[in-house]
Amino acid sequence: MSKRIVVDPVTRIEGHLRIEADVQNGKITDAFSSGTAIRGIELVVKNRDPRDVWGYVQRICGVCTSSHALASIRAVEDALDIHIPHNASLIRNMMNGALNLHDHIVHFYHLHAFDWVDAISVLKADPKETSRIAQSISPWPNSSPGYFKSVQDKIKRVADSGQLGIFANGYWGHSAYKLPPEVNLLAVAHYLEALDWQKEIVKIHTIFGGKNPHPHYLVGGMATPLDINMDNGIHSEKLEQIDQLITQAHDFIHQVYIPDLMAIASYYKDWGSKEIGGGLNNYLCYGDFSTKDIRDTKLYRSPRGIILNGNMNEILDVDPHDLNQVSERIDHSWYTYDGKDTGSRHPWKGSTEMNYSGPKPPYEYLDTNKKYSWIKAPRWKSHPMETGPLARLMVGYAANKGDYRAIADDALRKLKLPLSAMHSALGRTLARGLDAGMIVGWMREDFNQLISNIRQGDQTTFDNSKWEPKTWPDHAFGAGTSEAPRGALGHWIEIKNGKTANYQAVVPTTWNASPRDSADVLGAYESSLRGVPVADPKNPLEILRVVHSFDPCLACAVHLTDLTDQSKTSIHVQ
């Protein structure tokens, strides 16, 4: 007899996600992923000037804001055949890199770490032993016994007050926690340091894009005046500040984030089994961080490609322009296509026709045999796909591109795990840290190239040759892609008579949180939860551990906002 566990909403994510899971004999036998709120940004931008759309779609999310601006800008430039100056491409790369770094570190420490770290156990830790561990794995300066004792005292004051704040509502003392108190103290100390660090890296957006969140972009390049001698432009002092921010990011990632990640992973190597959170083993990566023109996919540092069934010996091509590749299905989603409850459409042919047919809230369970989510079901040639840092690593590894293979092999060697361990919840979490390590290196390369261009007299960041609508075709289609923190992001636009005729965004969490399709094929979350052990159905820490490994962003997946108070997670068992 199976029990159904409902976690709604899943906390420590962006947006509202509901997971229903059937548990039998201590393992999940089936799972259902549901996005439970909707807004419809695609409808908001219809009939608007394509040059303005990036500003609207950037509000899809308050976390990965500029990812949507970047994909939108690229879609418009693709439709209108606009080629941007190299300096603009370098600036966009650095802004995208800064967003990825910010997101990865905030995700690990503030959204995902407490799935592995028992925060309250730090009260039992020996600060001297924590100091010894810290100094054995990293040269990071904040590593003295006194420093860790001060953190421990801070947590003790919070615990004694009875007002745990950010540490409230955790599954503290759960049997699935394996870290010794001293490693927990190390992680909590760096949790607090990451809070300070994350507000620094976003200054790259405020310098290049004017503000954060929602920095400014521009069709045709960037509204970023480069002039080392001009007070109102990006001058020497601001460039020096960016230089320092990249260096600080490099040090924090390589001396704090990755060492912590490796230390924690060493205690959870059983979670490196593909039976625990592995899922589809189908990976999608659009690729990004080009060294030249974004249209030349061969120059992407993060390569484009598809891996099916974990076959690392073959990389298949993915083309967002091909009407026979990417599609969205609505068989279990609360939408219609021209009044029909089923169907599959390429985004250029897609629509956002909301049609809720689920139970009237409040309800106990969804009817998962019917429609049960506001998330559509994206497919690549009928295949469900996982996207994100793990997909980037697997495609990069298979392509033997750049440092992907060396970095992954080195981490796995230190953990004494095989490559197959990457197909897991632990591998997904590890991949995100390795991804950050590579991206910060690319940011340094792009910054150095920008400085070299400026020194050679090239300060151009904008091409206005196709700015005016009179230069545009009467009818055009464009596709813009990027590698957002959570993976492959695509925006598709149809422009007619100078206005946005149709717009669709298929985001990473739409792929990962996909419901079933007409063939009853599961999406990535649902597939990854099957077989996962659950020690205590009333405290399903393991469900959060797997789902959080994807870094869900439901606001992106259904482009939503919700006015009701859903600040608390409710869990019930049938």
C-alpha cells in the first residue's frame, strides 16, 4: 500500500512548486510535478515594439532577470539580422557570467545547503577542529578557531532566543544528515559569508547595465559608453572595480564554494548513485559564452548539443529554428491550443491560452490522470530533456571542449567516484560548482579582451544601422537562446509590421519541471524522484534534496506571480 506525500509549496525556490509523490516500502514509486500559479508575460508583450520586449520579459523572474533580457534581445536581433559589436558581446558575456555566479552560490548556500547541512548541530561543534578542517582544504583567510567560535556563538544566540529566523522550519536532526558538527559549522559560517559576497558580484550589472536587478540591454548592442577619460562613461576607475570583482569572485569560488562542495560531497557519496535523483539521462544544452559572434555556435565555450540516454559517445545537434525539434505539449497542462485540450507546437506556432480545469482550492490532491500543472511539457523530437549545469558539463565532457573533461575528472578522482556518479542528485549539485569555476575564468578572459580592445581604440558598443523600423522586413521570425543559471533558455518572437505578433519563452525549469505528455512520458523532476529513499514520510528531506538539486525557478517556468500568502510549506500524507 503506497502513501501519497504532498509538498506544497516547495520552499527555498523561486515561485510555487507542488510535488506529489507515492511512497511504498521506503522508496518513491511515482511522482508528479505541478506549477500552481500563472501570469502570462507572452500576452503582455503582444503588439509591443520588439525593441522594448526585453524590458518586459526580464520581469518574468526576480532572480534570473537578465537571462530573459539576453535571450529576448538575441531573438529580436536574430529576426532582424542585427550583428552587434564585439565589445557588446564581451559585456553581455560578463553580465551573464556574473548572474550565473551569483545564482550558483546563492543556490548552494542559501537554497540547497540545508538539504545536506544540519544547521543546529553546529552548537555541538569544536571550533578548533573546524579550523583544522578549513585550513586543510583551502587557503581562505577566515579560518581561525576564534572566527568559527564567533559564528557558533552567533547561532547559539539565535537558537536560545527561540526565534530561528532563516534557520526555522528545517528538518534538523533528520537521519539523512551525515555531516559531523564541525563540517556543519564550516558550511554555516560560509553561508553567512556568501550573504555578504553575493551583494558584491551584482555590481558588475550596475556598472555595465545601470542597475540590478533588471539591468539595461539594447537591441544592437549595449547602452554602455566606453571611455576611460569620460566621467559619465565606463572609465578607468569603473573598469578597475570590475577587475577586482572578478578576482574576488574567483577567490570565493575556488577557496570557499568548491572546497565546501567537495568536503560535503565526500560524506554523501551514496547519493552519487544514478538510482538516487538521476532521472532521464537526456541532456539539452543550447550553448553560450561565444568568443565572437553569437551565431557561430562552434565558438561557444559551453558547447551546444543533445545527449540521449546517457550516451557520451554521440552528441546530437539542437536547432531552435527547426520546427521539428523543440515543441511544447499541453496534454497534462492547463492550456488549450485553438480550443483543443491536446497538441504539440513549436514555439513560433505556440500560444498561451489558459484553461484551468483542476480542482477548486483548497484541495487535498490533484487528479494527476488529467491536467495537473500550469507548466507545459517541452520536448526535443518527442524526448523529455534535463537542462542546467549538469547538462552543460555532460555535453562539454562528451565534446571534450575546453577544460570540461579535466575539471570533472579531477573532482571525481578526489571523491573516488566514476563518471556515472554525475547522473545523480549529488552530481547535479557538484556540476553547478564546477560550472561556476569555469565561468569565472571566462569572465576574466572576456574582461582582458575588452581592455585590449579599448587600448587599441575600439570603444564601440552599439550598431544603429538597423535600429529604425523602416529597415526591418515586414514579417520576420527570430529565436534567441542563452545558458541561464538553470540551463537552456529559449525565446521565440514573430515580428509583423514592426510589432510583436507572437512571443513564447521556453525556460530551463519548464524543461525540468515538465509534467507528463500524451505518451505518459515523465519530465526530469518526476523521473529523478522515482526510486529515491524516504526515511520519514512526514519529513521528506530527500524529496527536497533531489528537487533542489535542479535549482527550480517556477516563476520562470510559468512566467507567474501570485498574490496569495504561501509562505509556509505544508506536507500531508495519505
